[in-house]
Amino acid sequence: MSLLEVQELRTGYGALPVLQGISFSVEEGETCVIFGLNGAGKTTTVNCLAGVLPTWGGEVRFDGKKVSGKDAPGIVKAGIALSPEGRRVWAGLTVLKNLELGAWVRKDAKGIQASIEQVFSYFPRLEERKDQLAGTLSGGEQQMLAIGRAIMCKPRLLMIDEASLGLSPKLAQTVFQVVSQINDDGTTVIIVEQNVGVLPYADQALIMEKGTLTFDGRGAELEASGELRKTYLGESEQPA
Ligand SMILES: Nc1ncnc2c1ncn2[C@@H]1O[C@H](COP(=O)(O)OP(=O)(O)OP(=O)(O)O)[C@@H](O)[C@H]1O
Ligand SMILES: [Mg+2]
């Protein structure tokens, strides 16, 4: 049994359908990357999985239990956390307060403190800035905080929407390395990315186009297949 099983998932906005019935699974302990052009439906997918958007049809099972239909707090309690697109941190609160509030589902004060220490070990920059207002952090630091805040719910599945957007190539690599460490420490990860530099960290890769999945395979397979070039550069397959 896979940790996450998505079957024929459909959703959209108002009368506009976006996800056309997508199906995929993610194995416990793996990192799954979702690639796709702007408007493909990546954010719609993770927002729907996070309970931020309603499910129109299909089913999502997490650890064997149905979670589709739960609201966002219910999904967090089930063990799925989202670091949303646009790193929406609480600008008027300190770094530390952002992290503490991220743990709202938990009551174990000691465990929460341990998680804060863990976030600081992943992102030492955040510890240096723990009393600074989140709104005054750099873009990269806000990205770290958004990921750190999601970890504070102690999720079994961490979803990150656009981890590297707007970051320098070097900082993007740093963020990917930390995400890989979080994964090694036992958290299953779904990461939405347009930066193909994430590929070495991907056990599984999906490509999304117009609300459907056009590729679902191993990260290494994708690298060899040329599908990414086709998607992002519009190259047609070359005859051998
Ligand atoms: N709140 C909304 N209301 C109406 N349509 C929306 C809304 N949010 C997204 N859409 C539409 O849904 C489609 C998928 O958008 P989505 O944000 O999921 O794409 P994406 O793959 O995350 O793109 P990007 O890489 O630009 O973040 C797009 O056609 C978009 O215009
Ligand atoms: Mg998006």
C-alpha cells in the first residue's frame, strides 16, 4: 500500500474544471516532484490534497484512510502539511511566532520545542533571525520559514509548492538539499517545481499538462526520457 493514493481526482474553480481526473500514488519515504508549465494545475493539485480546495470527484487515501472531503485542518491532523505557493508567512509576526503557530495541531510543548530546534538545524539562518518580523525576511528566508512552519505540524507528508521560485540557483540548491535531508529524516515529500535542478532529489516524477498527468515514473527515467525538454522547451521527439 502506498502512503498516498489519488484516484480520479477532479476539482476546479466555480464552473471551471481544472483537474480532469488524475491518478497517482506516492510511496512512503520517497520524494515526488511535480513538473509542469504555468497553469498546468500543479497548485490546484496540492491545494486540493491539502483540503484548501473542495474535491469534485474521485478519492484520496492517506495511509489507507480516505481523506478527500476533509477540510484543511482535518487534512493537517491526518498528517499532511502544505508549504503554499507564494510563501505566505505571517508578515507581522516574528520568525519564532510563525513556527510556534505552525504547531497549532500539537499539544506536546516539549515536542514542539524539539521541532523548533530541528527547523533551526535545517535552516540556521532562521535561528539567527528568530526575533525578526517575518515580513522583513528576504525571499529565500521566507521560503525557509514557510517550509519550517509546515514541518512544525510534524507531517508524514510534506508538500512544497514552488520551493525555488525567485531564489538564486545557489540558494535553490540549498533548499533542495535541506528538503532532501527532511526526506532522509523520514518525511515523505511532494514538491512542485519548475527548476529541473531538483531532479537528482526525485525518486518519483510527474509531469502535468492541462489538468492531466502526462508522465509518471522514476526521476532517473524522466531524466533519460527527454520528456522534460519536450514539456518546457516545446521540442518534439526527434527521430533517432
Ligand atoms: N482561484 C482561481 N480561480 C479561477 N481559476 C483559477 C484559480 N486558480 C487557478 N485557476 C486556473 O486553474 C488553472 C491551473 O492553475 P494552477 O495555479 O493550478 O497552475 P500551476 O500549474 O500551479 O501554475 P504555476 O506554475 O503558474 O503556478 C489555470 O488555468 C488557472 O488560471
Ligand atoms: Mg502554481
